[in-house]
Amino acid sequence: MLSTVAVRATRGTSTWALAFACLTFVCLPFVATAQTVAPERTAAIKSPVSSGTPTAPSNRRESPAAYMKRVGNELLAASRSGSMAQFAMVLNSNADIPSIGISALGEYARVLPKTDRPIYYTGMINFIARYASREAPKYPVARFIVTSQSKEDPRGTYVDSRITLENGSSYDVRWLVVRRGNTYKVRDAQVIGFWMTSFLDTLFQSFISDNGGNPKALVVALNR
């Protein structure tokens, strides 16, 4: 099963498990081929997230940093709850799902009928949420702060943050945030030099290759 493949892929590398569970957005794609750009520093934005109810965005357009701070609150609440449904809700609201999903298929994207894409996206989100809800309790997060953002370019905006675990260890995370209408979506995240979507791309494309090159096999597996 695909879930077994995911576990094997992360076994022995706690960094991947940590990133996949605590960030969840690995599924979120996160473009494997994206080129990192060192962000131009702005005034640091440091505010620990709370575990309370996520705050709804105001009518005034948020900055990418403010958006990511709000999403951090939602992710932290989902992580602490251990709820698959809550993880799925955060992903559905904030992930750049179509571009993440299509990127994850690689060359197989052209083979998957457009009519099958909605159920594929649903399965992808549920797969990620299920895995995250199972793994997140192993890496309890104490604090999430946003530290800076870059200027927007054609690829989007890079938002830097730091995640601190309850055991005191911390990780710098760079998020790729893209503009979608009047808001933003998370397109990718980089941890310890790795863009998270590269993991999802490899997992999905390897599964399709092992199943005769038919992406419908992946769709079925994701929706079991």
C-alpha cells in the first residue's frame, strides 16, 4: 500500500518524518525543481502561535508573512489535536492543491484524465492528513515564529520561519507562498536544504511506475 511505501521512505531518517508530519505541507507541494532565492530581510516578525481557534483573515489583504503566521496557528492546532480531519481542513484551505498535485505526477500528469483530477486531489490531501495526524504527536511543537519574507517575484514570496520542538531542538523552514486571487496559498516548504515536494514527487511517481505507469492506480490507492 502507498502508506507503507511512505513509512519505508522515511524510516531511518527522522528529519523527513519530522518535516512531513509537522509541516504537513510536504504534500504540499512543494516544487522539487524550485530554485531557492535568499530572501531580502525585513523587520523580523516574531510572535509565538497559540493553540486557540484559527483567526479568520480580515478583508484587508494580508502580507505573505502575516498569512504564514496565521497558517502556522492552524497547523499547530492541528498538530496538537492529532486530528486527521483538522489537518485536512488546513490543507484544503491553504495548500496550492492543483499545482502541487500536478507537479507530483510528473510526466504521468498528461495521462490522468482531467475528470479524475478532483478525486485525485481529495485522495492526496487525505493521504497527507492521515500520515500527518499519525506522525505529528511524535514531534510536539512548542513554538512557531515567522522571521522574515522576501520580495515577491514571478515564483512567489519566500517566508522564513523557525519551528521549535518541545525538546528544545529547532528547525529553520522556508515557505514558498504564491498569490491566488485576494489571498495566498502555500506551494512548497524547505527544511534542512530539502524542498518537501521532492519527497511527494518521488513517492507518487515511483508508485505509478511500479503499477504499470497508470496514474489511476495511484488515485485508487490514495482513496482507499
